[in-house]
Amino acid sequence: MISVIIPVYNQAKRLAKCLDSLLTQTYKDYEVIVINDGSKENIGMVIDKFTPLLGNKLKYIRQENKGAPMARNRGASEARGEYFLFCDADIQMTPDMLEQMLKTLADNPRASYAYASFKYGYKTFKLFPFDAGKLKQMPYIHTTSLIRAKDFVKFDEALKKFQDWDLWLTLSEQGKSGIWIDKILFKVTGGGTMSAWFPKIFFKLPLKPSWIKKEIKRYDEAKILINKKHGI
């Protein structure tokens, strides 16, 4: 069974679309754990809508706002599946995503997780086969990857950014690796607090607005923390 773990902070409309995409999955042996991380929006209304559709597949947890990594770890602690899929509320899956990821892991028993290419808004992120050296240079593997529960290590709750990069680096240091699926299996609508992408062009602007300077500073500071933690 696959445990689909969805941390959500607000984003009620996006969560509904995410759950809609789960209902269309060709692979049906899954559970859904939604962690409401102190949302101000009415997430319960979305849960009420999908409870009759998902039945006992759905588990709903409410907690004070503690951040994405703690919410994901809470979901993992409640999960019963042999595989975990951490899926932010702004993600919409293709109908064959769970099936494709599970088959890839079955065909590659040495891999700890399967990851795929994806779309973020208008941009396509076409990835490439696992490369431990490349992983040290850039966070190219998305959080939404199918990971064997036995290989999962907790997200570092002290990190404000790059928690997924930290996870994959930690696994790599333990001798574990991922397997790439050469297909676009999900899209990220963006605009939320759990998923974020900062276009490279912003770094190249000669005159940067103050908000871009602030984001670049946060990005650089977070990268320094990851480099220091992993000796990069």
C-alpha cells in the first residue's frame, strides 16, 4: 500500500484538485493522510466533501502551525503503507502516476525511491537519471517521489527551505539512490507555501526589486546551511 501524505496550509481549492487527481488513479491500494498545519481556510469543508468518496482511505489530522517538515513527519508517523508519497496540496497527478512509480520501484529493487519529471506552472522540469554528484550541486529531485517506507529518514524540522534536497542528500550519504522515470507524472500549480520555485532569471536581473533581493538572500542562506550540513 502507498501512503499519500499531504501537508496543507490554507490552499483549500488546490487541495480539492489534488484529491480529485487521487480519485482518478489507476492504482487503488493507497491511503491518504491530510495534515492541516494550522490553516485559516476551511480545510474541513474539503475533507467533508471527499470523505464519502475516499471512505476509510482518508485520514485527517489537525495541528497548530508547525511548518511543512513537521507536518510531513507527523503524517509519516501515522502512515501504514510500505511506500510513502509526500504530496503538497498544489500538486495534480496524472492518472497513472502511482502505478508508474510503484512499477518502477518493483523493477528496480535496489532503488530507495522513484522520481519523475514534472511541470511547475508553465515550465517543464525534465529531469535525468540519478547522479549523486549532481545532487550535491543542485536540488533537482522533487519532494513528490515514491519512497520505500523502510528507507525513509525524517525531514529535518530545523530547516526552513530545501528540506527535500536535505532528505535526498542524507539518503545518498547512506548509500541509497533513486530511479528516474522519464515521464511527466504531475504538475505543480504553485502559489502556495509548501511548494516553491524561484526562477533563475531573477538572479540575473541587473536592477532587482527589494522583494527579489530578499528572496535571493533567503535562498543563498538556506543553501549555505545545506552545504555546511552535508560538507559540500
